[in-house]
Amino acid sequence: MAPSVQELVSEEEKMAHRFGLKTDSLQWLVSEGQVRSGQSLSHLLSPVGVSPSTLHHIATEHRDEYDVRRMREGRPWWLFYSKEDSTAHHFVYGIDEREYVVFDLKGDLGVSRGRYPTETRRKFVAGEVMGSLYQTLEDAGHTTTLAYSMSQVYAWTIDFSRIQPGDHFRILYERDWVSDQPVGLPRIVSAEFIHRGRNFPAFAFDQGDGADYFDETGASLRKAFLKSPVEFSRISSRFNKRRFHPVLKKVKAHLGTDYAAPHGTEIVAVGDGVVTQASYTKGNGKYVKIRHNDTYTTQYLHMSRRNVKEGQAVRQGDVIGYVGSTGLATGPHVCFRFWKHGAQVDHLKEDFPPSTPIREEASVAFRKLCAERLAEMAQLESDDALRLAAVGQ
Ligand SMILES: [Zn+2]
């Protein structure tokens, strides 16, 4: 029986084809391995007869294409010999999961990089958080690295170490695959995370300066904090480690910034977060403390009235209380305190990440994209529900 065309193609030829090597009439022999500790290109190629001058040429003349000093332990390599004369023709080094570099050892001694064919697959998951987001996604059959991608998208908005039962989500994401292996991290296309009863949508969008994440209003999810928690106020006392306290009449560090404003003026959250304290002490008076993310926490003192409860999720600009002079205060003001990695700092001296909102000229395209993504997620969620119902019957 005549062999099919498929059978005529040897594993060696398939491999040559994978790296874009011309097979011509040459038949290949292939050996493969992994770079061991301390091995360089010459360690690998000298024993198979590649001359020092060839090695020198490759290492020095093609550094722009690939610097052989960057070869790392554990990465795979392939060596292609011709069947006729058993000499080494090509050396291939696997740079990472997506990319390889081919060294021509016989012809023009060229060095060229190549990429494996990549397929992007889109997936959807919706559900309620049970335990951690990590665990919930794993139980639903999705990669746990998706939880990491989510934590990056929402780094400024949601503290995933504090998510609670009842929080739920819809996530549309993409992942690259190379020869049936997922590579790299999942990319969130769009998501909705309902955290403590509030929806935090996220849409990936590129308005010309790289993909970023925005909420439904077009605000960047990488939030800058508001400059102050009260509008139309003036700073009456700055952060000062050696201040003479007006009430206590002694030197005492002032680890906050005072904003003087009329009694009853609205005090707003300077960023998204969760209220960790809405309380009263003799010194602070009525106060509110908000945890924004792993890095930042803020606190607002001397309120006449609090407007939030402990455990409540707040968004930037939400009114959390009103200016007063409860506690140790000479007049109506907010003492605003700012923590970074657990240490009190002067927020006026901090550099925060930039957060450009959707620009006017991109707003139509952005709105259209939001509507499409929301419709797509709603459709996928109802498809999933129908599928589950069918399985249940
Ligand atoms: Zn103060």
C-alpha cells in the first residue's frame, strides 16, 4: 500500500518546517536538549565541529539580532544536521514560549529570530466568589493566573484579599496559545466585578498610548487620588513631624494635612476603596478610614457627621462625612491622613501613577466598545446558564 503524503513527512522535516528551515533536498537529523548551567553557545557547538571563527562571527556580528550571552539555563535547543554528510547546518535556541532564534552554521552564518504561530482564544467566566477569587476561578475550570490578571486590572479599585461572599463577576478574557499550550498571562478584555453591592466595570481600550483599563464613564482604573478631600478649602496646617500643637500646647508630630472649611462642608473619599473604620475617639473625634488597595489607606478626622458605615465600598468622590470640629480641634477642619505601605506620609509630596481618562476624540468609539462588550458578556452568560440548565435536566 502506498504511504499517504502525511506519512512521508518525517518528524525531522516537521521540526524544520516549524522553524521555517528550507528542507530542499536535504534530509535532516535532529538532536535536541536543554541548556545546562554554565553552558554557552561554544560549549554546545564546538563538539559538533563548528569552528571558533564561525562561533566568533555569530557571537559578535549578529548581536543586534540575538546576543548569545543571553542564553539561559533550562531553555531548549535543536541542532539540525544533514543526513548526507552529518555536518551541523542549523542551531535553534528557544528564547521563550513564543520566540526562537535560528543560527545558520553553514550558509551565510546569519542569525534570525522567529515566532511560533500563535492562536488567541477568547473565554468567558461568570459567577459568585466562593472563598478566594483564585479558588473560585480554579473551581470553574479557568486558569488561576486569571485571578492575578484581575488583581492587576483592579489594583486601584478592589482589594482582592478582602472580597466577601456575595461578590460576583463577569470576565471576558483572551489568552495566547502556541501549539496547544497556553502562553503568557490572560488578558482581561472586559469585566464587571460586583463588590459589596457596587459594580466596578473594566474595559480594555487603546486610545493611542497603549491599552489601559477604564470604567464605564471613561475614567482610568489607575486612579490618581483627589488632591484634597474637601472642595473650596484651604490648608491650615501641613504634615509636620515637629509641630507645636495648638490644643495640647506642646510639640507633637502632625502626621496629616489640615483642610479648613465651613462646618457641614462635604468630605469626599479621595479614591475608591472600602471603609475599614467609621468610628469616634477623644482625639480624632468622628472619623472615617478607607483602605484603597494593598498600598494606600486614608483617614479623615474631626467630622461633624459620618456618612458611611464600616465595610462599605466607596468610589472616588463619594461623600463620606461632613466637616466639623469633634475631638481635639480648634475650629472646623478635616485632618487628612495618608498611609503608604503602613507608614504615615505627606500625600502632597507623593508621586502617583498617571491616569489619563478617555479623551474627547475617542469617547464615541469607547462608548460603542463598552456597549458591545456588555452585550457580549450578557449573551455569553445566558448561553452558559442555558447550557447548565440543559445539563441539569
Ligand atoms: Zn491635623
